[in-house]
Amino acid sequence: MKAISVASMQEVDRRAAAEYGVPSMVLMENAGAAVARVASEMLGGSPAGRRVVVVAGPGNNGGDGLVAARRLANRGARVRVLLAAEQAGDRPRLSPDALANYQIATRSGIEVVALASLGEDRAGELLASAQLIIDAVLGTGARGAPRGPAMAAIAAIERVSGAVPVLAVDIPSGVDADTGLVAGVAVRATRTVTFGLPKPGQLLFPGAALCGRIDVAEIGFPPALLEQAPPAFEILDARSVRSFLPARPSDAHKGTFGHLLVVAGSRGMAGAGVLASRAAAAAGAGLVTWGLPRSLQDGAFGAVPEALTAGLSEGEEGRLGPASAGEILALQQSRDALVIGPGLGTHPLTRQAVLSVVGNWQKPLVVDADALNALAAEGAERWLRPDAGAAANHPGRILTPHPGEMARLLGKTVGQIQEDRVTHALEAARRFGAVVVLKGARTVVAAPDGRLWLNPAASAALATGGSGDVLAGIAGSLLAQGVGAVEAALAAVYVHGLAGWMAAEGGSVGVTAAGIAARVGEAMRGLMRGEPAPEDLEPVRVLE
């Protein structure tokens, strides 16, 4: 499923009316009906006798809420509408369709009260006594910090949202639907019903943390218009990831599944190589060789018994030295892919060795951690993309920066990266001619051709030292098995998230990177068997 921008959604809305003759009132009626349906589910299946407060704003989002109020009242709910709108004489200032539904609601006997007329205490009492609050204050077109009646309404909802479940109409009021940013106050919803297709701000933090589960409702938009709408990004899911995983034929041997070289670790950071190599083996690589400083080789045998080891020339302090580049490149002939970077350190001589390898490796590779820092220090374009033809002809590069590494690669601050993760991931992919995995909550994957994906899995279990080494090992393993760079990156981030979720089934405290690596094989097998994905990993569901 794709997410589309607010402008694209508005264009779908416009064309539905202009080209297909779909009346806006029909779309509003269908949207309100979808909200009422989810509200009924949240009330245990039947709204009869249950107390519902709809907080409606002046626009079409408020109109959707008024339709939901009427439909819930028709099913026996005890509904009040608190109207967060300016008054024009004795009539509220509402959009034409919202005004029509306001008139229908009042004529139907639904109690509609101007929020401003109640006072803060009385409004708080009504909201606190509700069994469900429906937030229909601001829609996806709202920008900037809420003001006036909208700000007061959002603040009133927020004061009771921890005690009363909240259903947001299209997006929690106060959240920017394109960016997920919150300029002022915002509603924290239990669930969100959105229409047509998801919006980026529902999946990007901090907005993602305010949406709860997201239900996508079909409300009458012509399918062709939704298909034609350009994606802001694709949302990764288990079904698509399953199609990327390589087959495991019964007559296979270890050579069938490729040979990965992992160059990782230094004195004091050897564990990075352990984690990457373990994860690579668990993700299905037939053979894994762990290349590390020669002085550490003897201690590596028991750490990853599945892996071969290659002792490499080292310089000072147990780190790779200048001669190691040639040794690593000499292994290229018998290896199918390379992971380089975890735990190597940033010594200048190590950095030069890493750059030489990255610039001359002609097979698929994953560049992670200290290899990314080396590129950032010396100019990534010089080593990754000496000219457009070389980048186009390379069999596949995956860069896996966290926000700090991305900031160094692009010469920006971490704050700038985090404010617009999607744009910066795409910038890096195009500049460096590589698939870029921008790690963090809701990992972004960008391809040089402009395609974008978002992994909806977000777990505190992954926020632990060494977790990124596990991800690099999974990605490298898939490259060695012959999976393309884009597909390997996408499958790796999803499997990584699933393994983290499995490791944290009892809670994320105490989950270690080794624990995540130990669940990689189980995660892969579950995907291959077609097991349903946990709701935490796929919070966006189509409302059937």
C-alpha cells in the first residue's frame, strides 16, 4: 500500500467530482459512516446506550464527524456534538457540506453545543464522562499551530485522552498530515480512520505516535484515481517482503545460498563482527567468512562457530592496517557479497583501507557504521560514484546510516535529518548512487531512481547497541543469496523489525542485539510460511 500527500489526495477529491460526478456530500456521508462503524467496534460492537462526544470543527472534517454523530444516534448512542467553530450571528461558520450536516443533525434531535459557550470546566466534564470521543476538529489540510476554537478543542480533548478512548477522523487534530510534525497542541488518538489512502504524517514520527491503529476506509473515490496518485512512499508489509526472499530448494547445498564476507570488528569492538556474522548465517547465507584483525582471530572461533575467519593485517591498537585492503579485495573472487564497517573504528589508516575496499569492490556490498564515517570524512561521492556510468553498472550497494551518520554524509545536523527523513534518504540515494537505509523508528529505504519505502515497524527493542550490526548482516546475507539491492534492503529492515518484535514479546527492556540476532531465522521462516504479521509491525489496515 502507498501513502500519498495531502495535495495528491485533494486532487483525487477534485477529480472525483469534476470527472466522475461523485458528489462531495456522498463522500462525506460514506466517510462518516466509516467513522461510525469503527466507533461501534470501539464501543464493543453496539453503540446503543453508550455516551459519545463528537468534537467537530468548521471544515469537512467536522462534517464527517456530524455524519458519524447522526449514524451513531440512529443506532441508539447517547451523542453530544461540541462545535469548535466561529459564530456568524446565530449560525456557526461551517463549510457548505458541514453546514448541511449540521442542519440535518439538529433537525434529527442531536444535541449540538458551541464549545465556547460551555466554559472549560463544563466541557471537561462532558468529555470526561464520555465512553468515546470522536476528534473531528481539523482534517488533513490543516497547517501550522491550531488557533482559536480549534486550539481550545484539542486542548480539552487532550486533558482527558488518557482516560477516554479517542477516535480521530482522518488524522489526529494538530498533526501535519504530510510531515507528522506537531506545531502546537495535538490530539493523541486510540485509533484513526483515514479515507482513500494513508497520508505520510500518519506514519512519520511524532505524528505516528499519536494515531494509534490506522484504518483505511473506502468512501467512493474511483479506484483509477487512487491508482494514478503518485506515492509519497510505499508502506512495507509482510506480503511484499515474502516475495523478495530467495527460494530454498530441497536439493540445495551451501554453495547455493552464497558466500558472504563480513569485515568487522577491532580491539574492544569485536562484538560487532559477532553480531553481523551470526545474523548473516541466520538469514540464510550458505557460507559466512568473518574478516578481522589477525590478533583477534584466535578468539573468534568460538564466538561464531558457523563462520570461517580471515585474519587481516593490522596496524596500531588492533585495527585494520593499510595492507588489509589488498587482502580483502583478494577474497572478492570467492565471495558473493561484502559487509564492511561494523566496529572497525576510525583510525586514519583503517579509514584509508576501508575507502580502498569500497572504491574497488565490484560485487554487491553493504556499507555500515565506521565505513560510512570513513566515506563522510573523505567525500562519499568520490568513492561511491566516481561517475554516473560506474554507479549504474555496479551490481548493488546498500548504505545503512543512522541519523548521525546520515548527517555526516550530507553535511547537515541530526535535527535537520530527523525533521524530514524521507527527503534526506532520497537525497543520499541519488547523490551516492546507492540504496539508502535510513535507520530509526520507521526506517526509510530510498533507491537512486526515486522510489521510497517506509517500514512501519517501530520498536524500542531495536534501540540497543549492536542492533544495526544485525541489520547489516541480514542485508549482506540476502545480497550473497542473489537478492537485488533494493529487495535485500527492504527484506532486511522488515526481518530485522520482526526479529526485534519477537525478542521483545515480554517487553523491550533487556532485549539485546544478540537476542535479536537469535530470532532472525525464526522471523525468516515465519515470513516464508505466510504467517500473519503482528499488528505492531503493520499498523495500517484496510477497513473491510
